[in-house]
Amino acid sequence: MSNEEKLLDYLKWVTADLASARERIHELESRDREPVAIVSMAAGTRAAYGRRRICGRC
């Protein structure tokens, strides 16, 4: 096998690999994204109490 044939085989392999990588990227970017749930607990009463104790006039 000559160097040109080896190079041609390698380029065919790289081209096929690139095509599959692009397809996978497209699949990942286009699929529905799951919503993000933000869950929180109210901590405002503790924070307010802490400020009153520190400054005395809040």
C-alpha cells in the first residue's frame, strides 16, 4: 500500500468520524432540555432577627 493510499484511507476514516461527531453534537443540542426546579426555604425571619440583634434598630 502506497503512502497516498494510506493517506486516502485515513482521510476517509477521519471524514466518517467527523460526520458521526457532528451528528452526535446535533442530537445533544437539539434534544429537549429538562426544566430546572428551584426549591427554597424561607430564611428571611432568621436573617431579620439577626440584623435586629446586631444593629438594634432594624
